[in-house]
Amino acid sequence: MKIADFRVGLRKSGYAAYESFAAKRPGIQLVGCWAHARRHFCDAGEHTPVRSGWTLKQIANLYAIESRLRRTTACPKLREIQRTAQSLPILARIQRALQKMAASGLHLPQSLFAKAIAYTLDNWKELTAYTANGRIEIDNNLVENAIRPTALGKKNWLFIGHADAGQRSAIIYTVIESCRRRGIDPHAYLRDVLTRLPAATNTMIPEFTPAAWAKARQPLPKAA
């Protein structure tokens, strides 16, 4: 694949730096996180239980769709089709309701519920981007759970070395978590790949991804 054809989704949580980062890189699409949006309505629930509760119910419906897709191991294309048919109507209902609530003037701008509405509507394009790409999740929870050990230990690694070590560490963590998600022993994977890489050509690199490595080691079907 050519660099010019590279496309990737970058999950954002409202941090302004993501906007300027993506603006300089046309291959990056910003994607919102519904876990962050949901948290705002959870925080507002004590003061606006009815409206917050209704919104949380609609978000729960979105998550129920994702749960079914994950349970049936739907491919990216099927996820896009199901999201278009089932998720988009729910999203449209949420957007209309929040716009009406925002225009009602019943909630002070600094109230938790008004802030929850503002966050969701301000990030609406990014929050709905996942519906058009079956490879993108509805939230960032899988990644945050995967990097939790890193977050817990980061104070021990403040002096990890060179300024570029952060990027290198991110690459290593990504490889390790990709192995874990596929049930691969990271040590066995790295030992095999690092042994073979020096003699490999550039065209062989796709064979060394965790997905390809695991597939190559699946047992052949028994003859009938």
C-alpha cells in the first residue's frame, strides 16, 4: 500500500491537540468515543435523572448492537451494514432530542447536563464516524484496558531513554497486545519473528504480523 493511500482512525476524547494533528495529515480521520460521552450523562444523572436516563438508554441501545456484532464475530462490512440499518436511526433520535433540549433554555450552560449535551453535539461528527467503518469500535475501552498496565507503571519508566522512546514503546505495546488478543504467546512470537527478520525481504513483512503469524500456525483440516 502506498503512503498516499494510508487511512487510519484516530480516537479523540476532546483534547484540542488531536484536531491540529489530524489537520496536517489527510490520511487521519478523527473518531469519537461514546464511553466519554456516556460518562458525562452519568455524571449529570443525579440532577437530571429523567433526561439523562433517557439519553443513557439510547446509548445502551447502541452498545447492544455492538455486543451482538461482536458476539457473532461479524466482519467489517457486515458491521457497517448493521450499523447503517440499526445504529444510525438511534443516533439520529439522540441528536434531535439533544438539540431540542439544548434549545429549550431549561439547563444553565454550566450545569452538568448542559455540558454533556455540548460535548456530544460538538463532537457529533466524530462520535458517528464509527458507523461508516467496520474496523472502528464504538469506544476506546479495548485500548484503554490493554494499556492499563502501562499507565500503572509509567512512573517507573519516566527515564526510559531517548526522546523517541515513547513512539517506540507504543509500537512494542501494540505488537504485544495484538498477540494477546489473538491468543499468541508474545515471547514465542517475538523470538520467531526477530530471528527470521534479518534474512527477510520487504515483500515478506506482511507475513510477520501477529494475525498472519497466527494464521500460518493453525492446524490443517483433517482429510475426510
